[in-house]
Amino acid sequence: MIVVDLGYGDAGKGTVVDWLCSRGGVSAVVRFNGGAQAGHNVVLPDGRHHTFSQFGSGTLRGVPTHLSRYIVVDPFALTAEADHLRRIGVPDPYGMLTVDREALLATPYHVAAGRARELARGGKRHGSCGMGVGEAMAYALEHPFMAPRVGDCERPWALTRKLEALRERLGADGPPVADCVAAYRAFAEQVALVDPSYVTALLRRRPVVFEGAQGVLLDEWHGFHPHTTWSTTTFGNALALLDGAAAVRLGVLRTYTTRHGPGPLVTEDPRLRLPEPHNRDGRWQGPFRTGHFDAVAHRYALSAAGGADALALTHLDAPVSRMCDSYDIGELPVGRRGDLEGQARLTARLGRVRPHYADGVDDWPEAVTGALGVPVWLGSSGPTSADKALIASAGGRAPRPAGLSRPAGRCG
């Protein structure tokens, strides 16, 4: 199963992945985009809470994590995350982790350069989590053979040369290169580093849950430029890792639409003051914003992502009853991949949109199924797995409850 957010992030991917893993039989959680900027909150029925950034959200259920080649890995942030996992009862977090050698490294120099770039934009900030993920991706595009990768942690001489060049080219502050190399060597000695073929072996031990980060409306190519991420947030990377094998594509949404930081939020309503125990304003992300459910934006996300097989709908306990069902400009067109100028024009149009609302929604699974044309399969009315329930909406067209993956063949 591939779990993807069909909004701007923060819809509840972590709690959905935790629920899937709580049912047993999951051999691994594979992370397939983003990096340490993810913030997936999982609360167990016993009250333990962890915000997952790089470890998979099934860790508290004993499910191993694989960081694929599409992840930007931050060993320093991983160390901090592992420390917290130990404090809440996970005895050996690194023993549950495999990392693809081809994955990019996010270093303190990327972090410093990315934050400086965002600060320099002043009032025209794009929105950033301040973790250096975008800077690492940009550097790799410009210097593909000199970009530090996880496999370099096993080759101190090569890593030293790359980090020295990186620090000089970015002009970034940070710890001495020798200190970083020593830390990365220690990381490589504690974690199992693997080659890309490892995913093939994982898939033989199905089922596997693929856990996405952020949301499709922030996608590097189909998000509302320039308020996007340097990451493919659709099902694309996971399908590439599957290499022709099929999986159920599960889109995650809230009963209201939210986003962090600047950028379009057509249905934003400052009067919607809903409790957010795990989301708040951030120095780099900016304010946490709330709006009514935006069916137009989520239909756009579905189109950009190539469709979904089923939906998970969270925050069913929220006191909301308004849905945006249309815009005065009609549906949003999905542009050509790579046409960032076209995406910027779409962003400008969204600033002038007038939404039309339908009020009095009292059956959210049925309303969302009808508005998006995809069945709601799972509903969530709270933060724990005990607050989740399967929903047979739209005539029972959702995947079978036990079906975390389909037989081999292309996803349709």
C-alpha cells in the first residue's frame, strides 16, 4: 500500500501508517520522498507519542524502516530521533533501519545555506522547514558527481573531499568538516547500508507499506509554484521502486484543509479555530493555517497524482460542516511536468478565486466519496489506532481490508 497526502501535508499519514502496521503482517515501511522535514505524529493507545521525521511510522509497532534512494538523509537528525525513540521504549532503533547508499545526505552546510536563502527573500518567502532538504536537492542537480551520498559515509576520504567542496561552494557556516566525517562514519557503522536491489528483496516479503511525506499540493512539479517542496510527493517514486508491481494507492485527507506557511489556501477561514496539539506556527514553516474542505484542490491533487484507489479521511471528530465544491474559474488544469512558469501562473490565478460552498455536511465519508469520485475506505476520529474504522462507502468499492497489496501487475 502507498500512503500519500492529497493536500498540503499534515493530513495524518503517520497515524494511518501506524494503523496499517498495528494490524500485523507488515514486513517494512519504505520512505520514498522528502527527508528530515517530515513531521508524522503517532500516538499509541497507552499515550506514548513520537513525531516521525525519517523513521517509518510503524516503528512503535516493531516494523522496520527502509530509507530509499529518494530520501534526503540527515544522520544528525536521525540520531536525535533515535534517542527519543529509545526514551519511549524502542530499544534499538538503528537495528530496525536500512538506508540506500544512493540516497543524498543533508549536511549542516545545506541547512545553513537553505535558511540563509529563505531569510534573504524577506516578505517573499517560499516556505521552508529549514532542514536543508531543498538545498541538498538543488546542489545535487548542479553538482551531481560531488553531491554527498549515504554511501560516502563508508569512504571517509571521498566524503571529506565532497564536504570541503560543498562548504566552499555554498559559503555556509557549520561544524568542521572533520567533525562531520567522524559523525557520519559512526552513523555508517551503526546502520545497515544497502544497495537499491534491497527493495526487490523487501517486496518478496510482502506486505510493505510505502509512506510518503508532505502533500501532492506541494509537489515539486505540480504544486503551486514557488510555494512547493523539492520532492516528488505523488505516488511516482513508490511506483518506480515497485518497478511494475502493483499496490493499493491510498490518499489521505482531513475533513478540513490546512497548510503551513505561505502560498494558496483558497478556503482559508481564520474563524476556524480547531485544536491542533501537534501542529503550530514555526520559525521556518510560518503560520499553521486552516480552511474548509477544498474538493477542487483535492480533485486537482488526485489528477496530478494519477488517481487513487481509496481514501483515508481523518479528523472526523472535528466540528466542521462546510465543503468547497467548486471555484468560479472551474476545475484546475494539471500542467506539463517541468512547466514551473505555468504553475506560477496557476498560483496567481488562485489568488483571485472565489470558492462556492456547500453547507450542512454531516456524513463526511459519503460527501468526500461523492465529491472526489474515490471511495473513503478508512475513517479516523482521533489520534490513535483505536480511533480508526473501516468504512464501506460508495457501494463497498474500497479495497478489501486485509489487502495491503495486490497481485503483481501494474497499478490501475
